[in-house]
Amino acid sequence: MMRPHSLAMNQIRRDAPSPPPLSGARREGIAPAKEEIDALTGLRGVAAVLVAIYHIYPPADFPWGLRQIIARSYLSVDVFFVLSGFVMALNYGGMFRNGFRREAFLTFMLRRLARLYPLYIVFLALRVGYSLIAYGSLQVPGCWFAVDLPHPALSLLANAAMVQSWGIATAITNPTWSVSVEWGVYFLFPWLALATLHGRPWHAWLACAMAAALIALVGWLTAHDGGWHNGVLDAYDGRTPSPMLRCLGGFILGLALYRLYGWGPARRLAAAGWGWLVAAYLLAGVLLQWSDYALYAGFPLLILALACDRGWLGRLLAWGPVFQAGVLSYAIYVIHNPWIGLFQWSRRVLPGHMPGWLAETVIALGLAGSILGAAMLLHRLVEVPGRRWVRRLAPFRAAQPRS
């Protein structure tokens, strides 16, 4: 007699995922991506903003509650990784239903390159160009927007190719270590998708076990690498294997989550409004300082609940301003690092010219407005046209992304 979990997995395998609730193609303001689940786009925006605040502001500056949330916001990157696996399965999983095909693989990689590279390389060029023009060097420590490369040739080549965090070098713009490792995981996507999305049920269970093992391994490595980490999953040094393993574990988990999303009972349960329960679980875990692993366990459940896009939580994250933050999330994430220097400078200068509370208000509003303004400008002038330009480079007919 077949065990209950085997019956469930066989049902998952038979059920084709129903069409997800897609974006309403909001054309006012900033143009969204071609196909999106609004609440997940909003979640991406919240995660990007939390990462930016985490890098710029010391957690001690915030009152109790917010302090704990900001201090654990490095885990927002893990939300990105799980969400990325889910969204790649949603949009491209069907391309590899029948195995690896060269045309489909090239189409997939070109589209991901078009999504990541234009803004990435333009911002990198701006920082490198500024360093050469203003200082005549690529080794400029402690100067705003300038770069300080211990091994300029290696660092520059690795960062330009987006392979720096494959155990080669540090990221010139620190947050882009995650862009580099995600780019690396994309090369494995056809085989990961074939096994996790279209293989036998035990393949999906094995993928979940592998993801859990990789995430546990990251925690073990950070505990023994001699570096400074705010938590066991705070792995970011691209000269070690930890960031790549961190990304791979989350990405595989996202693929397995999408297969679960293809099972009707799971969708109905996720749509029952228990996203708030998961959010409450995560908030309690942050406030009570649970381990990174305990918090991580809530990320797939939250994404699954939001993917069904029902209830007040889904509507809140699909709300216009939050949704637009999600559209800008990649730009916010890539460019915010130089604002750390602006923040430190303004905190030294402004309190001498105005009351402390007013200085803090001006600093907060100035940082938020300037980051969002720059992100919006780069999104319009670089991301969107760059994506179109790169896609036109394809020397072959694009394969259909979904079966």
C-alpha cells in the first residue's frame, strides 16, 4: 500500500500548475516585468528595502521591534534565492520538460543576462570610471564611490564577467555577490528543473533534502571560516564556497516549492488566508531571536501563500507603492551600497547645523528619496532599454518559456 506522502507527490506530478494570478499590467508609473504575481513582486520590494536599511543604518538606531527586524534583514537575501527558484520555475520550467535543449538553454540564459547585466555593468563602470578619473587608481580606500581593489586586474575581470563570487574574488559593489552566485546557479537550471519539476516524486523529495543539507552546510562553514557573521546563514564572502551553496540551496527549495504549488490541495490551503499566520511566525521568530534555520523555514510557506495572491496580506504586498518598490527592487539592491558613505558623512556634518532630530529626519528622507530617485532613473534609462537591447542579440528564434 502506498504511503500518504507518496500519494500526495504522485498527485502533484499529475496535476499541471494552474495559471497563476498575474499582474494586471500596470502601465502607470514604472513598467512591470512581462509576467508577474503581484504579491511576490511586492515581497521582493520589501526584501530589497530591508537589505538597504540593514547595510546603511546600524540596528541600534531603531526602537525595540524594528531593531530586531533590521538586525536579521540579511536573511532577506535568502528570500530572494527561494523566490528566484519559484519564479524561474513559473516562467521557464516548461522549457526543459523533455530534457536539455541547446536552443531553450541559450534563450533562458540570454533572458537572464538581459535582466541582470545592463544595470550591473553600467553601475560597475560608473564606479570604476569615477575612481580612474578622480583618483587615477583602482586602489582608493575610504573614498566615497571609489573602488579599492587589492588585485585590480583579477577583481575587475571577475566582476565584469559576474563570476567574482564563485570562489574567485570579492564583489566590487558588495551586494552584487548574490547576483554573481545566482548567475552561476542559472547554468544548472535545466538539470535542476528536469529533476525537481518533471522527475519522479522521489526526485522532488531528494531535492528538498539536498536543499536542506546545503543550507545546513552553509551554517557549518560560517561557524568555522574565521569571518564575522551576524548569523549562521550570513555568508557573503565570494572567495569561499559558502555564498554559492547558500544560493543553490534556496534556489532548489524554490523549485520544489513550485512543484508543490502545482498540487491543487496545496493551493487551496495556501489560499485560505494563512499567510498572516506565517508572517506572525516570522515576526515572533525575529523578536524572540530564534535561529536563522527556524526563520528560514517560514520563507517557503510565505511565498506559497502569497503566490495564491488572496487575502489581505497578498493585497497589501500587491498595493501600488509596494508593488512599484518590487519593480525597482533590483536597482535598489544593486546601487544602494555607496549611500553608506553619504549616510556617515551627513551624520558628521548635519547635526552641527540643526537640531539632532531634524538632522536625522533630513538624513532619512534624503537617503530614501535619493535612492528611490536614482533607482527609478536607472530602471527607466538602463534596465528596461538594456533588457530589450540584449534580447535583440539572440542569433536564434527564442523558445517559448512556458509549455
